[in-house]
Amino acid sequence: MNIILYLIIISLVVAGGFLAAFFWAVRNGQYDDEYTPGVRILLDDDMIDKNNKTN
């Protein structure tokens, strides 16, 4: 029975760590870009063609 208590405590600590990392990422602007993901699929081919030209 004690091992279940330890596992619950450890899982809560890990979940708290992930929650803290998420809030840190949001506070530092990791999710601010709303435009680029929608057009990235349109821009990738042009970027690859320009970078791969050997002439």
C-alpha cells in the first residue's frame, strides 16, 4: 500500500513539473506566432528550392 502512495506523490511532482514548464513557455512567448504555422506549408518548397540551387 505504501508503494501506491509513493507513486501518486511522484506522479503529482512530475505533473507539476510539466505544468510549470508549460506556464514558463507561455510566459516566454513560445506560442505567440499564430500566422506562420498556417502558411508554412506554402513557403517550405520555395525555401528548399532557393537553398538547393547549385548554379
